[in-house]
Amino acid sequence: MNKEDVLSESMEDYLETILALETTKKVARVKDIANKLNVQRGSVTGALKTLEQKGLINYEPYSYITLTKEGNIIASKITRRHKIIKDFLERIVQLSSDNADAMACRMEHTVDEQSMDKIINFIEFIDNCPRAGQQWIDAFINFCSSERPQWNKCMKCINDCKKRHEHVQTDIK
């Protein structure tokens, strides 16, 4: 896609919605898109014409809407970014599910590929590093559990981590 074909956040939302509807219902209809995005049907029709002109959807008035191959690729990338950001905000940062979803919806449009790769690497680190994992997330939750973070909780965590590490070292010998 060249510079004049860059999609607005709104157009990306339409592609993401069409993909979700195709996944659940095989095709999308104007009515379903309007309901899902909470917009008027006339707004949907205008957006669909734009997306059809860009070659991202198959659209004829009063017919079903489907993604083209290129539209599917773009919609899948947007959906993937949304899921990863939501997971990060909900599971790691500990936002509520609704808040994480709303924030992910805003962030998915602006995060660049390099930043997305860093977020993915951080999530993988948290999930796989023996020094991180669920215990690390639990420690973060504990740290944030009061209005003023209590640094003495960190020392307890560090000491617990040292004990676990010493235990692992003993098991290896």
C-alpha cells in the first residue's frame, strides 16, 4: 500500500469488524457492521465504497461484504495487534478487561512494527524467563496494591527469588 492508500483508524476498524463478522458469520452485512461499530448504515455504506475502491473488500450495494486477499492480510494484522496489546494491558499491566480492550483499540492504529515487536518480546520474556513469569506478575500486582508502592515488598521478593535460585542450584548439583 503506498502513502495515499494509508488507512485511517476508522477504515482499519471497518476492516477489523468485517474480518470478525466473516469469522463468525462467513460474510458481513451493512446492518451487522453498523451494529458492531455503533454507527449509522449510511456511514457504513460510504466507508465500504472507499474500501472497495482500495481493493480491500468485495462490495456491491444490498449484498454481502467480504475481504479481498489484501484486505484480509491488513485486517488480520490489525486484529493481531489488538489482541497482543489487550493481552499486555490486561494480563501484565493489570487493567480491567474493558479498559484494556478500549485502550488496545486506540493503540492498535498507532503502534509501529518495531514497537510491536518489542511488546511481543517483552510478553515472551515475562512468560518464559525463569526470573519472571506469573510470580513476577504477582509481585507487580502486590507492588501496585497500595496507593504508594512499598519498596520493602521488593526486598522480600528479591530474597524469595534468591532462595528459589539457591534451591535450583542445589537441585542441579
